[in-house]
Amino acid sequence: MQSVAEVSSILTEGLRANTSRENEWLASAPPEMQEHMRAQLLMQKEQELMEQIQQIMKAKSEATKTLEQNIAG
């Protein structure tokens, strides 16, 4: 599992840029389909971002639980 700092670092970079393979995929598509394909890629990137946010929230929750357990002794 990634630490909060690692996941936070990923998020600060924002949505990732298209890979060269994705750019080739877009370029090889008929022009009338390219906009739809760009939308698909954007939705995929947004899903990746949501997953990263969920990882941060889970890591924060686990850290809080551990802290509470340590305080309670």
C-alpha cells in the first residue's frame, strides 16, 4: 500500500498526460471518432484520480485508527 505522501505526490501532478501508445491510438482513429476516444481517455484518467483519492482517504483513516490505538495504549 502506498503512503499518504506517495499518493499525494501523484495527485499533485494532476491528470496524467497521454502515453505515446494512447496518442498513436487516437491518431490512427478516423477523425469522426477521435473526439469520442478523447472523452474515453479523459474518463479513464478521472477514474484513476478517484482511485488515488480513495487510497489517500483509506491511508488517512488507517493512520488515524493507529494513532487512536497508540494513544489509548
